[in-house]
Amino acid sequence: MLGASAVGKTSLTRRFVSSIFSEEYHSTIGVKIDKKCLQCNDTSVNLIIWDVQGEEKHRKVISSYFKGMAGYCLIIDSSRPSTITEALDLRERVIDLNGDVPFVLALNKCDLVDDWEELERQSALMQRKAALVVKTSAKTGESVEEMFACLAEKILSV
């Protein structure tokens, strides 16, 4: 789970792993690791989800978590288009360390946005490369399962 600070990485992970959502914000320090098993085309897949902190000041530490990843969810806060810039930077850092591994682009907090035109225009470059572009909401649960299932399918197909 990669993205700027406060884009909803932890909330999406908690919604997927535990089916819960909390309005309280707690910044992730370092990395939080969760695991969930899911069925993907008659195959049991154990996803090990690394919820990586989004603080730019810890750039070198964060990059060390990228090594060896099979795929990732790149999260943008739909209500803050400024988070696209950090998402682009994170994507480039992943490519530098691992090559072009599969990723899903999540436009999170979709329950807070009415106008998508500017956000979609700014994120168009990543959208062409993503295995899936999905509008998610950790609060409502919208498309959270779909996001992780698609990523698992892409990782298995590589």
C-alpha cells in the first residue's frame, strides 16, 4: 500500500482485512503488515500487505520496503489532487528498484468527490499503466475487495 500521508492506505487495508472502518486518524510509523487469504481463479492466495507510511521525510527508509514486492496498490486521495504528485514519484521509485511490477491505482475517498474531471486528467499517465483504476472508499467499502482481487490476479499472471 503506497501513497502520500493520509490518503487512506491503513483504512483500505483495515476494511479489506477486518471489514472495519474508523473515522479516527492514526499515522502509520514505518510499516504495518497484515495478511489475508483469498480465492483467485481456483487458487488460494495469501496476500501479505505492507501498509507503508506516507511521510516523504522518511524517503530512504520507505524505499527499502519496496525491494522484492510482487505488486502494489497506489493510493490517491480523490479529495486532494496534490497527492497525485507523490504517487507519481512513488511509482518511479518502485520501477527503479523492482521494474514494472503490477499495480492497481485507487482513487480513494470517492464518497467525498463529485467532480472527477481534473483528478482523472492529472492521473491519466498512471491510469494507462495500471492493471486497474478503481474509485474506492474505505468508509463505504466501495470497490475495496475488487482492488485487492484484481491485484492478486495480476500478480499470479506474471
